[in-house]
Amino acid sequence: MNKITNHMPTAELQALDAAHHMHPFTENAALAKKGARIMKSAKGVWLTDTEGHKIIDGMAGLWCVNIGYGRTEMGDVAKRQMDELAYYNTFFQTSHIPAIALAAKIAELAPEGMNHVFFAGSGSEANDTNIRMVRRYWDIKGQSEKRIIIARTNGYHGSTMGGGSLGGMAGIHAHGGKIAGIVHIGEPNWWEQGGDLTPEDFGLLRARELEAKILELGVENVAAFIGEPVQGAGGVIIPPSTYWPEIQRIVDKYGILLIADEVITGFGRTGNWFGSQTFGIKPHIMTIAKGLSSGYQPIGGSIVCDEVAEVLGSHGDFNHGYTYSGHPVAAAVALENLRILQEEHVIEHVQNVANPYLWKLWKGLEEHPLVGEAKLVGLMGSIALTPDKAKRAKFAAETGTVGYRCRERCFANNLIMRHVGDRMIISPPLVITPDEIDILISRATASLNECYAGLKADGMLVSA
Ligand SMILES: *Cc1c(COP(=O)(O)O)cnc(C)c1O
């Protein structure tokens, strides 16, 4: 078995994978028949599989490889840190240099007044922390009844019990249930749900559901509202311009805490350090993970505003933490990632080069007969597939059927572009160049053409 990493043929690797490896969010029996595509190495925006195909990664892994693959500085830092101090905890009045340095660096980059970091191993864990943190905060303030967290349908906040419950995905709730004290309001998804309203009016309508829900539950029972500045896993749903200002007004009016889940939108994805800056949001807590280390090490956390941190830190222990909170190797690697993002002006590249260049071509996809709207903020984008643009119609086939077919064409054309229902989504490494964007768009166009031809041949260009 020690030869697994070397020269085993793809078919044998696939057989072992099928026999022993349970994949997340996957029907393993179906995958076992088909065989997983096995990645072997990567550099920049390019993946290489075990068959030697060069695949352009339009998803930065799972929205995380912001600096691109293959940066050897990251491994150098990891090795140095492992040799120096491979592990120590931060529970019992101890600390270590990487956790200190990373917390201070994050505080420097975070919006004004957000100067404290509680570390976790992932985005899901960080959101579980947030649930306990906001409830504990209100306990200390003498308002123990304030326990409910309002979240949104089709939001994604991870897949632990807490994270999965905050998320508004019925498929996740169906597998294992949902913890108490979390309620959901509608999502600002104008394309699917806006009807005859303008996007701006629909944005207000959805935001005002928060106010209605607070009044229905009683503000004395509501701890916090959580939302992603842009829903990622929900399909890259960029909210109408009216949405976040109205949410902010309501949160301020009723004095509940605001949690911005920045796991995807943090660290440059939207063209600023944080999505909250792009959308003018003033959160009390921001969830971070993914781009924090560009996926080179598993690490997440909560960036906490001064007031919440002070309340939490001055009334006895907060009985919560993870063995790997602030893990020294992960923290050192994250710090190196932030250095690269900052010193190589990666976020300026997104703002001044990659976003404007991609936007011209991405918007151009709206000319394709299969594409309704094309949306992009920074380097996260989506296109809605539709049989009838004028009506923003759904396909007669079950939702996701067409999206899956399109994704399969992309995969065959060595482009990673995911589908969420019948929306295609991209989130490439932030270092993608204009030449690489050209390749991404030409493969996406070829895949859309093939998908369209296939739907036509199978008589599937039919509205629901
Ligand atoms: C991915 C994601 C999470 C969960 O992060 P994990 O590291 O997978 O646990 C939480 N929130 C958002 C917005 C995400 O995209």
C-alpha cells in the first residue's frame, strides 16, 4: 500500500477509492460505478489528473485556493513551523507565536473595531462557535431569553449540526435534523423568486422579512441574524443593491447581533479584503475559513468586534474551544498566505485586472441561447440556465438536471465549473490572468454549446 502515491494506474486507484473512501455530499454507489476523477498535482490555476489532463480550476478547489496552487513558500513555512513547534494548545493560559501573529494580522486587515479572533479548524466549526458565542453574550448581559438566530433559506453555513442548522438547505436538514432555536427567512434570489418586482423592490421585500420575523418572535427572544454577503453554495446569489442596507437598518434598529459569514467572501474574493466592505455591512462577528489559508491548511475562525469580545472575556471562562484552535502549523501557513495576498497585491489584481476582464466576457455569455442572467462580483460569478430568458423560466426537467448535464460537458472539456440547480458557478483562484480567463471562457462557451445541442436533440428545451 505504500505505493499508492506513486504510479498506480487510475483504474486501480478508482477501485480502492470506491471500496474504502466515503465521499462528502456524494452518492457513493453511483460514484463507484463511474469512478472518481483523481487529481494528482496542481500549479497556479491548473490541475493535473492521473491521466495527465490539464484542467483549469474555475472553482479554486472549493472556493478556497485564492493564491493559486503550488506556492512552495507555503510548504517551507509549514516545515519550519513543524520543526520548531509542531503543536501546542491555547486553552490553559498558554499561547504561541503563530496564533498570536495571525490574530494580530487578521485584526489589522479586518474592518474598524473588529480586533479579536477565536480560531477553529473550519468554517463549520467557526459557525458552531458563533452560535455559542452570541447566546453566551446575551446570557452575560442578563438577557438569557435571547437565543434564536435568524438565518436564510438556501444559505450555507457548513455541515456540522450547528452549521447545517444555520444553513437553509432542506436536503441537509433532512439528513440528521436541525438544532433548536434557528429560524429561516427568504433569500434575496431575484432571478428565481422576484416575479414582476424590480430587483431593488424585491431586495427590500426580502430584507423586511427580517423585521417581520423579529416582531413575530419578539425581539427579546432574538440573538442574531446570520447571512453570507453573497450566497456561495446557494448558487452565487448576489443580492439586489437595496438588500444589505435594509438588513443593516433592521439589525441596528432592534439591536440584535449581525454575523457575516465571510468563509467564501473573505480574503479578496469580492475585490476587497472582506465582502462586508464590498456591500457596506457592519457585522459584530465575521466567520472566516477557506481563503484564510488558501486551503493549504485547514483553519477557520470568528473575527469578533470589541464589544462582544469584552463582554465574553470578562465574566468567567467561555466553555468552548477546539484542540486545534489556532494550530501553529495552520496559523503559520495562513500568515504566509496573507503575506502573499498583501505583498503581491492580489486583491488589487482582482479589482483592477481580473474582475473587469472577466466581467466583459462573462456578461457576454448572456448572448448564448441557454443563458439568462450572468452575475459577477470580484471573482465569484454565476449564470442562470433557462429555456426562456424573457420569462426567466425553469426547465420542465427536474431542477438540476440541465445544470448537471452542463457540468458534465465542462468536466469533459477540462474546465471545473460547478452547478447549483440550473445555475453554473465559478470562483477561480484570484491570481488568474487574462490569458487564463480567455481559456476559461472558451471552454465554458464550448460546454454551453454542447449542452444546448444535447438538450435540443433530447427535446429538453422546454419550460416548466
Ligand atoms: C464552506 C462554507 C462553510 C463551511 O466551511 P467548512 O470549512 O467546509 O466547514 C461555511 N460557510 C460558508 C459561507 C461556506 O461557503
